[in-house]
Amino acid sequence: MTKRTSSSSPVAGKASSRTATGATSSPATAPANPPSVPGIDQPMTLLGGLTAAQFMRKHWQKKPLLVRQAVPGFQPLLTRPELFELAQREDVESRLIIQHLPGADAASATPGKRRKTTAKVAEAAAPGWTLGHGPFVKSAFPPVSQPGWTLLVQGVDLHVDPVHELMKRFRFLPDARLDDLMISWASAGGGVGPHFDSYDVFLLQAAGQRRWRIGRQKDFSLQENVPLKILTHFEGGEEHVLEPGDMLYLPPRWAHDGIAVDAGCMTYSIGFRVPQRASLPGELMLRMTDAFEDCTLYRDASQAATTTPAAIPAGLEVFAQDALQRLLADRESLACALGEVMTEPKPKVWFEEPDTDWEPGAVQLDRRTRMMYDDKHIFINGDSFRAGGADARLMRQLADQRSLPERAVLKASAGAKELLAEWFSAGWLRMV
């Protein structure tokens, strides 16, 4: 395996920024890991008896699916105090949403007024909603008994092993599309208002009850002077109350409004990445130009004297167009850039250095590691490697299964073992 050489390669940068402050141990109270995903042609309780193949044909990006007891007997994978502790950390994205319900004490419900907080708080110009961004101090959270507030904690799968294992149930979809698992905790009446998402989402009820109203939306205009993207004219049609273990799938742009029926309502949202046509080319171009080695200089030997010096020469435009065409013609560079972008960890993701020495044996990818591949390359945490033969098959197995047994590692080539050792030292995988 050979590494793609680029000045933007994140290996050195990420390795140098590793810190132990991003570590989180799994809660001692967490239940056992859920079973692995069955074959795509086997009926899945998670999908209401549909196979993964049937779900993708009938529902994915087409229509909602309500599944009662998608995860029978499901219990929260972390407690409310453990969730609130995550929201107090620098390396975790969190939001505190407070709806000032009629008759409530708005002053006591507003972060930063009666409660000290480190959050950046955006006040609604019109009364009704307050949005705060973490990290929070403990005193920032309103009393559990206070109605109408919600805590959202993003990327919990990156910090808690059982939550990461739950995410594996959804790997009948490409890893390039899976984003993260967000946990919403709400007091009675809590919610984030009627809205729509630009991505697919699975809403798994973990504790308490949540009433969902959903519908096809025609009018996507949003309320003004509100710190949340709340629909002005919500057109909810169906209504469902979800109990623990129930799950609702919603395609993009399906309007929905979820209200906590009781205090302690906890919902797990499995969301998906949606690359935008407007922004993806820019990310790709940045990586491609770093590896573009054509040093041809613009020449204009035929340029005549001009009386319009501010006019851009037509020849320069032709030169620029040719440069872009040559860059985009490099299909391997484009493939590498795409794989690097899709596996780049989020900004707040840190890896811990191991406290033991490397010994070839069974390995498992760290829950924060993103690893993918194409026909010619292996991608891991924003880095790319050209691979073929047995090495490629080994690394694809690691990416798909997120682990390798001892026998596979011991049979690996010297180069593959060296690479695994580097990834171990970087905290990207661990020995098991």
C-alpha cells in the first residue's frame, strides 16, 4: 500500500493534535451491545419485518415508516446525568432549547439570566424560544420539572461504545451517508417546533413518550425572528405516539413536530450526511490542487499594447479554463479527494494515544474512526492510500467489519502490519 502524498494530508496534523481530553468511557450501566446487522435480504425487526433491500426500494427517500417495537425492550444506553455531562464538554456539540410556555417564568427559564452558563445564547426577538449552544455548566440546565425545554447532544456515538454499536444496525446504508446519532432529552411539553430536515432520519424512542405529527409540506416558509427553523404554516396530517422501542423513519423534507408527552422523554435520532452540490466541489478542489503538480506558467508573447489596462485578457481566461479541465481530468486525484473528504473526522473529534505498545493481533477501529474504500484506494480519517491485492482485501475487510481477527493480522504483509501499527499509535484503532 502506498500513501497519497499531499501537503494537505491530515496524518501529521491529526496525530499531533491528539489529546486525552476527548476520552469518554462507556457508562457502567449501559446494557449489552445490540446484535449485528443481518443480511440485506433477511427480515429485520428494526424495519418492521422488511428486509433492508425492501426498505430501500419502498421507503428510502420516498415515504415514512412507523415501526412498533423496532428494538423490543429498548432501554436508554446512557442515563440523563451521563447525557448532561456530555453536554458540558468542549469536544461535544450540544444545544439547549427553551420554549417559554404560557404561564411559565421566562426569566428563570432563560440561560444566562438566573443561571450561570458558558453557552453562547441567542435570544429570540419575538417571545417564545431561546437557543443556547454548549458547552454548558451544570447550573445552566433548568429544573427537570420545568416544562417546555429540550437538550440536544450531537454525535453521542463518537463518545459512548453502546451507542456506537447501535449505529451499526443501520449499516445496510453506506458509511458515506451515515452521519451520527443525536440524543434529545425533553421535559414535559418540550420540543423544537414544527420543522423539516434536508436529510433522512430514524427517530427511535428511548424513554418516555413523544407525540409526533408528520405531513407532506407545501409551504416551507419559516417563522421570522426565531432562533430555530420553525415552519410558519405546519401541515401535519398523521399523528403517532411513540413508546420506548418504537421508531419512525422520515425522508427528507417531511415536516414533523415532536412533543414530549411526559418528563424524561428521550429520543435517539440517527441522521445522515447530505453533500451539497454547491459546497462539495470546493472541498474537493482544495485537496486536488494540493496534489496538482503542473507548474506551467501563463505566457502572453502575443499580447499587444493596450489602452484598456483594466480589462482581463481573453487569453488568461482560456488559460484558467484549461487549468481547471486538466485538474478535473485527473480521475484518480478526484477519487482520492472524495474519499478523503468523506472520511475526514469532524472538527471536535480527537484521538487518544495508546498507553501500550503495538503487538500484531486482533484489532478494532476506534468508534471515532471513519474508514472507507473504492476500487483502488483505502481511506481513513481524511487520509488515502493506494492498495491492491491481499493488502486491499485485508483493509476492505477492516473497513466493512470494523475489526480484524488475529489470524488475518498475522498473515498480513509487512507493509500492512506497519500501517496498522501507525494507525494504532495515532489512536485510530486499538488492540482487542
